[in-house]
Amino acid sequence: MNPSIKFIICSTIALTLQTHGFVNPVPRIASTTKLFGSTKSPPTIPFPKDISYGEESRKYRRTVYSHDDWVKHRAPDRFIRNTFSIIASGIYKNIGGEILAVTSIAALLAVWNALCGTYTDFSGIQHPGILHDTGLTVRTLPLAPFSLLSTSLGLLLGE
């Protein structure tokens, strides 16, 4: 069969069946009466009432650095300035709750392990904890998941 005839037949079948690939066609209706059975507008998804700091400050972000911005970015005192401005940074304000949760859990586990296990003082001497002989166990995490994921995490964070 001639290739142009095959093309015409396939095109005719496609137009007849009104195929739209793998996506269902969106009906184009002038009013919402046929879609929802009334003249009301379709339901909308409400916006969150509490907009986070990161989303609110997004409209003030620059996309281009000026020369003065680059000079400030390369300044020798940038490390000190950035260290003291960590708490006021937008990233910290965005993830402050997560940082507080992780820090609290880590501090709780460190205190638990010092009380139930042993701890080392500042002079390097190891002492038993107050609850060392009560049978309470020290809590630890296995090292294998961190070893296996460290390469991938390093690549992800280095991006």
C-alpha cells in the first residue's frame, strides 16, 4: 500500500475518533451549568491563611547581581557577617521549626545517654552516668544507613 494512502487513512481514523493522545480532552463549555448542574461557579481550593516567610519574601528577591552586590559578596569580612546573620536569614526563618525539632531530639538523646551510659568530662576522664546501674540502655543509631547514603547526600547537597 502506498505510504501517502496509509497516512490519509490513519489521519481520517484519528480525526473520526477524536483521539487526543493519552490525555482526556477538556470540555470547552461556556457556562458551568452543564458541568455542575447549577449556575454556581466551580469550587475553588482555598489559599492557606498563614503564608510562610519564604513565600512572602519571594517577591523581593533579585535575579541579577549588580557590581556592588558582587563586591559585597566577595568582601573579606563576609564570613563574620554571614555567621552573625544566620538567625535573621530567610532560610533559617523558613526551616526554624525543623531545626528546633532536630536539635531538641539530639540534645535529649545526648542527655539520656550521659545519664544512662557513660560520659567524658573536659579533662578526658570517663565517668558512669547517674542511672548507669539501673538497667536503662543507651540509645544509638546504626551507622550503615549513613555510610551508604553519604555519597548520594553529598552529591545532593553539593549541587
